[in-house]
Amino acid sequence: MFSKILIANRGEIALRIQRACREMGIKTVAVHSTADADAMHVRLADEAVCIGPPSSRDSYLNVAAILSAATITGAEAIHPGYGFLSENAEFAETVEEHGLAFIGPTAQHIRMMGDKITAKTTMRELGVPLVPGSDGALPDLQSAREVAERVGYPVLIKAAAGGGGRGMKVAKTADEIEEAWTVARTEARAAFGNDEVYLEKYLNRPRHIELQILGDAHGNVVHFGERDCSLQRRHQKLLEEAGSPALTDAEREEIGRTSTEALARMGYRNAGTLEFLYQDGQFCFIEMNTRLQVEHPVTEMVCSVDLVREQIRIAAGEKLGYTQKDIKMSGHAIECRINAENPETFAPSPGTVNVFHAPGGLGVRMDSALYAGYRIPPYYDSMIAKLIVHAPTRQEAIARMQRALDECVVDGVQTVIPLHRKILADPSFQKGDYTIHWLENFVAEQTKS
């Protein structure tokens, strides 16, 4: 087992990884920009190294500075968290070339799943169901027209190297295909330096279902059930729950078996998440995240597993030590992402937190690096906390989350807590009757009223 790990991230996820390390008796090294000198993950680490100015490009994406920090502190492994360099295959390769362990999948699998076309081709060959669409990148507009006619409108044109909703455009009719094609390629080139796009059938009322898996270096792969991440705004998740209120036990078992068999054949190692669109009882693979997910706590709550601890064990070469039959899912969990944003316009709201009070009580967890007096910098993602609850049933979890949100105090900046309260009180949400389009419509209606 490792004796010291460098955490190449910031904020609540850096703190989350530190907690797992501390319980395992592993010392931690925090890296930080000058803007994060007073951050909680810096304060609580065993060692801290400043790696650059506020800009992510010059600090948290600065590979040379991160590796130098690992070298001078004697770290044996690097955990990338999520975001930043977590799905950068070149970074994973470079870490291992320098004699350090990368706490994540192999560079080969990061690269394979990072290209959406390669990922879809691979999953098709492994028997995982896909959304109907093109077999690969579209060479020209005419090809896009032909595939769209074959699968039927509406269609979605997506960047092959995309993510976060960038490089994605819907064409509802043949008259819109040229504009969607042009805009998607332009956005893809600007955001990812790669203008390759592909086409999928646009599903009009799907849910976003994802499956958490772990694989070790000895050929063992298991899953920890699904998360329903359908509540999204502009393709950014806001609230997640485990399990999904839409799935039957038979559907849950089938997609779990199909996914773990596919990843075992791949030889996949460490944590990963398979993402699907689900509609009318059918699952369609859309992408795989080769890292820890923001919403991993809801899975931890229903499965009583520390996923970060498991990541570290796997990276150290240990076997999982359990099989699928040993994994039991109990109760229901909900996570609300607390962003420092205006709850109506979603404009970022950086600034000083005057008062911070985290809710507590049975089944309540708050993952956050906030403290009273902390200044939220304007340079990074606006998520400042994750509030997670667990209860025996979904209705009890909703009631517990409502109570926890009422207890939560973040004074000095605006947050999306008022929006979460409205979502949880809505009859459609309480019945579990929503799709990936629901939140956009809900926000629009709230704005009108």
C-alpha cells in the first residue's frame, strides 16, 4: 500500500480523497494555485505545494508542476479526482513514466473512452446497446443527411471529443440539418481542437441513467447499481439519486450484467461510469467516464462502500476481494449540488462566505470545503458543496433532503438552494416522473411565474 499520495485537484473532491487517505493511514500532499492558498484541502493536508497562479492552465493543468511537487515530496501515487487532468491519457502515461502510480484507469482505456466514436464502436462490439446513429465520424454534410433520413428526425449531432453539452446540436427536420452540422463542428473545433462529429437519433423523453463500476487488475469487475442523473440544465447535472425510480429490478439486473461482462472483456481497471439514455424500457449507451464521478456519494450511501478507498486499493494492485453477489443496495439516496450561482439566472456568484452551517442528523452528509470567511474564487467551477441524504425509501429521502436544505446556511453569496427546494416540492419530481428535458422546462416555468 502507498504511504503518501498527491491529490491533483482542489475543493471538496480533494478533501474527500484526503479523508479516505487519512482513514487508510496514508499521508497526503495538496497542490494549489495562489488563489487557493487558504483553501480547506490545503489546510488539512500533511504537505502542500503551490503550483502556480490562479489560472487552471498555469496550475491545476500544469503537468510539469504537479510532477515536480510529487517528486520533491516523495509521493508514490497521484489521485486526479474529477475534472482537470482526470481523463487525460497523456497525464496518466506521464505519471507512470515517472515511476508513480496513477489512481485511475489505464491510459489506453482513458484514450479509448475519451473519443466518443471509438467508445461507441467498442461498446457495440462488446454487446452493449447503443442509440441508433452513424457508425463513426461523419465525413461530410451529405453523409449526415443520409444517416438522419435512415434513423429518422429529430437527430442530434455531437462532437466526437465532446463533453458538457459543447458541440451538440439538435436538428428537428431536414431543413435544420445543415445549420446543426455547421454549428456543432464549429463549437467542437473551438472547444476541443477536433471538429469530428457523429449523429444519433434524438430521443424525446429519455432518462439519463449511469452505472458505477469497479474493476481490478486481476480481471474482476463489479457494479454498484445505477444513478438517475436526468435532472440537468444545459447538460449539467444538478440533482442525482440512487437508484432510479424508473427502473425495475429485472432491468437493473440486465444492464448491470451486460455492462460488467463488457468491461471484464476490456480488462478495465479502477473506477468508471457507463452512461445510458433510457426510454421505453430500452438502454442506449452514450459514453463512459473513466474517473470518479461528482455524484459518487449517492452510490456510496446505498451500497455502504468507500469508492475512493477502493480506487486506492486497486491502484496498489490489490484484488477487489468480493463478488457481485456480495454487493447489496439498501434504501434510497439523493444528492443536491450546491452551486454558488443565482438560482434564477445561474450567473456565478463568487465572493466571501460570511456564515456557513452544514446540516446534520441521521442519514445526512455534506461534502464541502467551505468555511466561514472563505472567499470563493471566480476562476473555477461554481459548485461549492454537495448535500447528500440517505433513507429507507425515496419518499423519506425527499423529506430528509427538504429538512437538510432548510438547515443549510451559506451567507454572503447566492446559491441554488432555493431552486432545489422548489424541485423537491414539485409533484412530478415526487412521483419520479421526469426526463432529461424536465428541469429546463421547470426552470422556464419558474422564471415566468
